[in-house]
Amino acid sequence: MQELIKKAKKDGVKLVFDRYNDQQPQCKFGIDNVCCRNCFAGPCRIIEGKKGICGANADEIVARNIVRSVAGGASSHADHAREIVLTLLELAEGKTTAYKIKDETKLRTLAEKLGEDFTGSINNIARIVAFKALEDFRRQKGVFMEDEGQHPNWLEISTTEENMKKWTKLGIMPINFDLETSRALHETTMGNDADPTSLIKTALKNGIVDGCALHMTTDLQDVLFGTPTLTKSEANLGVMDKEYVNIAVHGHVTLLSEKIVEWARKLDREAKKVGAKGIKIVGVCCSGNEVLMRHGIPLASHILQAELAIVTGALEAMVVDTQCIYPSLQDVASCYHTKIITTMVARIPGAIHIPFHVENADESAKKIIMEAVNNFKNRKRSVLIPKKKVSLYGGFSVETIIAALRALDKDPTKPLINALKNGDIYGIVALVGCRNPKYNDEYSEKIMKGLIKNNVIILTTGCLAHCAAQSGLMLPDARNFAGDKLRGFLEKIGQANGLDAIPPVLHMGSCVDNSRIEKLINLISENAKISVSNLPIAAAAPELMTEKSIAISFWALSLGISLYTQLPINGSKKVKEILTKDMKKMLGSSIIIPENDSPENIAKAIINTIAEKRKKLGWK
């Protein structure tokens, strides 16, 4: 990476790291989340003991800002879910032939869980399931609707009965996705909710919405594109090839990335006509995680390296859709021959926009590929592709994990539960989320290694999955970073499945695939007959950057899973107290606060949280 940073400087290109340095010192009011812009008498910037123009204090302002961030993140994931649902419906009604149902078994299983007929024609079942999903965007509650269901259908099939009861008792059960995000904005406008406890409950409710939308998206993407299985691939910017037309898919919507992969294969011969050996697709951010899981497409870069993929001078096109797309990509691309092609929500001035809809999916994908192919001859600057690339194993859907465990026992959760009880696996940590320029390049990797060393197995998604892969932590050899007990378990399950070992960090997909993590944890909880909140598990989003990460964090808390993340709550003692003390009483979870934010102390604090859970269970 360093050689590309030097190249960018030589080429006169500013990167995310440079822009971060230009912003120093950052506003302390903003960092502590005590800046309020919710009305136009302000903005008001508050310190402890002071009040804004309307009378709001720091506790109220921090809580309101948190709610708005969670609602923003939840709305992003809900909108993604809606796109997938509508695509399934169009397919079922014969309005598109661009997509097919690739996992019929999963679709029939979903229909059965939803209480619907699962034995008819597959298109009819798809239509029924799509309408059940759409209900979760429009269900209402009112005086005259008391006997209508009061929560999303997808909660019934994605979470535990115990959590459903807790949420109902606490008054945080969501009604529908859009209603809750809209109401959160209403509650936090000037002159509305000023009670920090009430506001944090609203944040939790929107966290539940976020998690439910994640489940819906993952389930239906598996139906449409296939449930991932174990696959071997590579990671790092070295996966690009100078002699090929290189195209990066960047963003989150699998509807687009699947079509780019499909049409790149169909048009490979067109690349040869312009002097290339073929077309190479590489993955950036969560789109990369999705096509890795299903097609073995290599991971080129996480969000902080997206600009560097352009700086190589070897990238013909970067195709983007929604979420986590830096507007700076076009600025960087203007210094090279790379074309930035926008398709959906993320529009960037100066970029080429090729609208992408289900109805024109094939036409648009073909046009995008040909834009890249015809751009191959326009490479202007010298090409510098780093030599380093690392092998990895991905595709750890819950189905893949269960199949691997079944090689040890016909009851697949039994080996996992026994390993937890006897300490071969001291705990499970969901380590997910963004990469943030505030932290050095080894920050999250050091946390991972600190956990693995103490026999903790890691489940990861999103950009942190990229960094784990680039550090070699998704290979059988990474068992050498693990404690003796975990290493033995990794080797045992690996050898039962034809590998030396399974990796200590399991790649479970993109950010929406955090739902797979809950699904696995719920299976453990159900079969061990132990509440999720009592299991030796934790979560962490150590480089939190987007609102989606805050939404996911509140989802974890709602499930009873304690987590470490640097939430912007330092401006409020009350909010910190709610999230560290009151939350334990409400849901059995809390924000983990280490002595300081060094990777070593973060790992230690997470392990201490797991140790407390083990002690209560009587496990050593």
C-alpha cells in the first residue's frame, strides 16, 4: 500500500489519508456529539452543565444524535432489502428474465417458516414470500387494527422467542421498517422527545429494524443468487493484472455485481479484440465480499484502499451502486484513465451514469463492461500493481459451517457447543464494520490476533473481512496465531473436511450478512438451551465510521450481545450510564469500555466480558 501512496503523491493525487490530515484538529464538539443542528435557532454546541437555545442539555443532544445515526443506518439497509424484495416479485410475476431463483430449497423453507404454502410452483411461492416481505414495510398499528400483527414477519423467522418477549416488554418492538425510521426523525426534531432513556429505546428499536432488514436481504439474496459455499480466492491490490481489462465492483447491491460478473464472462472475447488477455473483475468493499462468497472473485481493497485501486493505473472502470462510495473517487480517477460508473443511489459529478434497474439489468451490465473494454487502450500513466496478494478461504455461510461440523457429528451444533463448554473455543466474537482513517493499518488486525491468541474464534464481515484476508488470517496457516486449544479445534474440524485446519477468522460475507452471525448464534443458543445474552460471545466494530455501523451496534445490543465500539457518547454521562449499566438490566448487554483504546486493551476488555459470561455459566 505504501508504494501506491507514494505514487499518488508523485502523481499529484490527494487520498483519504491526506484529507484526514487536512481536517486536523477535528471539532471536539462534533467528536463528543454535542453539536445540535436540529433547528435553525442554532447550531448549538454544548458542554456539561450548559443548555442549548431550546433548553436541551448535553444528554438530550447526544441521545438525539445517536437516534438519528441509527435511523440513517437502518434506512440504508431497509432500502437495500426493498430492492431485493421487489426484484423477487418482478421475477415471480414474469416481469423480468434477468434473474433466476438459484436456491429453491431456501425459498420453500422461508415460505414454510412464514406459515405459507411451500409446495406449489416456485414462482407462486416467490410471489407469496415477496408479499410477506413487503408487509414489513407497510404494516400499521392503530386504534382499529389491534388484531393485526404488530411486528415484522421477518422477526418471527430470524430471532429468538426470548428476545421477542424482551422487546415487547421494553416497548421496543418495531411495527414496520419505514415507520420506525420515519418516527425516529419525528421524535428527534426540535420540541419532541428529550428523555435520554426514551431516546435510547428508540435507537434500540431502529437497531432491531436494521437487523431484521439484514436478515431479509441475506435470505432473499441467497434465494436469487445462491447460498454461498466454501471457496478459495485471493486478496489485496496485487490481484489486479496489467494484461487484463480490470473492472472493480464497489458498493453493496448484489443485483448489480452479479450482472457485472456474468457479462464480464460473456464479453471476455471483446477484451481480446482490444489487446487484453481478457476481463478481470475484482471486488471493493461489500460488493467484493458478495462476489467472493458466490464466485471466488478476488478482494482487491476495502474502503480506505478504493482510491489506491485507481492509482495503480491499471483499472479501466470502477462500477459503484450505493453506500460507502467516496465522492473523491472521481477526483482521483480524473488523474488517470479510469472511468467511474455510477448506477444507483450514489451519483458523483463528473462520473459516467448508466442507470441500472431490474428491467434493464442485462443491457446496462453489457454497456458498463464495454465502457471498460474500450477504455483499455487509454491507459496513460505507468502501471504499478503491488506484488503482494494473499490466498484466503471464504464462503462461510451458516449452511457451510453446519456442513463442516456435521463431518464431526450428526448433530452439527454439538461439537461447537462442547468446544465452548470445555474452552477449546473460549468465546466467539463478531468483529465487523468499517475501516477508518483515524486508525493505523494494523489496528483491527492487532485486535483480531489478540483475541485469537486467547482461543477466541472470530466471525467477520464487511471491510474488516478485507483486512483479515489481507493479513493472512483467513488461511489454515493462521491457526499458528491461535492459542493451543483453539488451534486443536481448528485442525480437528479442518481435517474432517479435507483441510489442514479451518481459519480462526471466518469470512461470513458483506455487512448485510451480519445476519448470518445472528443465525449461527441463535442455533447455538437454541441447542445449548442458553440465552443469547448468557453465551460467551461479544461483538466489536473497532473502526466505526458509517451510520450503518452504529445501527448494527444497536442491533447487537438489542440481541443481548455486549460490544466494543467507539460510539460518539463522550459528551453525555447519562447516555454512557444507560449504555453501560441500564442496558445490562434491560437486555443483558452493554457497551464495553476498555482502559484505553489500544488494540491490546480492546482485546483484553472483550476477553474479560467473555470471561464474566463463562463464570456465570460455571465454565472455566
